[in-house]
Amino acid sequence: MIMDRRRWLGFGLVAMAAFVVGTRDVVAQEVIDAKAAAYLRDRYLADMDTVHGKVMALANAIPADKYAWRPAQGVRSVSEVLMHVASEWLFYGPQSVGAKPPADFGAPQQTLPKLEKDFTTKPQVLEQLTKGWAYYVAQMKAVDAAKLTGRYPPWNTTLAEAAFGMTGDQHEHLGQLIAYARSVGVRPPWSK
């Protein structure tokens, strides 16, 4: 009986030590060097560039008269989804690397929904997508990778967390746009 208690106590201490060491290793992995941060930032931008190319291909392929189409009442229209993507390139994308949205962006609670309602025609939306993408790329390229080696403001996130979060969200909107395009009779230009 005493031997069993010692074994359990020994097992418990070993398990606790493994947990503490494992937790320390996970926290240590949140810090990367500037070279790794630059590489990850560049891979993040490359993935976003792939999404950008497909979003733009769909935005151009969907006819202007279908920009008001929505799958159901209360769901974003084609133009609203595209403007949502453009607004993320202007606001959340820069923040994902600790940069700021454009100086004239305004309060996000008002500006983000306003962009979706104010720009509804195909030419307007294409212009805003181009503007949003150019701003996002400029912010990504301007950021000092040395500032992305651990957790950074404004999200108190790591570069890996920010990159996975943003690319996951952008791929979700791309999938949404593919479904919208097919619903209005447009085959994605890259599909065979």
C-alpha cells in the first residue's frame, strides 16, 4: 500500500514536471528570430496573394447586374462580400502585422459596414478591391520582421496566429464567392 502511494506520487510528480516543461516549450515557441519572421511574413503574403488573384478573377467574371444578388434576405450580396474582403485588406490585414489602417479609415464600427453599403457597383467595388490590396501589400512589405518575433500589438498575437487567422478567414470568403459565382451561372475562371 505504501509502495503504491509512492508510485502514484512519483508518477504525479513526473507528470507535473512534464507538463511544466511542455508548457515552457510552448511559450518558448511563441518567439522566433527575425529571419524566421520574415520568411513566415513572406509565406503569409504569398498565400494572401493567391486568394487575392482568385477574388479578383471572380470579381471580374461576375456580371455587373449580379452584384446585387444575394442567396437569401439578410445575407451579404456579391458586392457586399467583395467589399467585406476589401475592408479586411484595409483594416484587419495591416493590423495582423502590427500596422495601422489608412489614416482616413475612421472608426471601424462605422467604416466597415459603411464600405459594404456605399460601394455596390462593379466599377466601384473593383476600384476598392485594388485600393485595399495595394494598401495591404504596402503594409506587409513595410513591416520590420524584427517586430514580429513574439507577441505584438494590437492583437497581442504571434505572426503565426495572425497569419493563420487572416488566411483562414480570407479562404472562407473565397469559398463563399465561389458559391455565389456558381449560383449566378459563373464558373470560376481557374476551374476546368
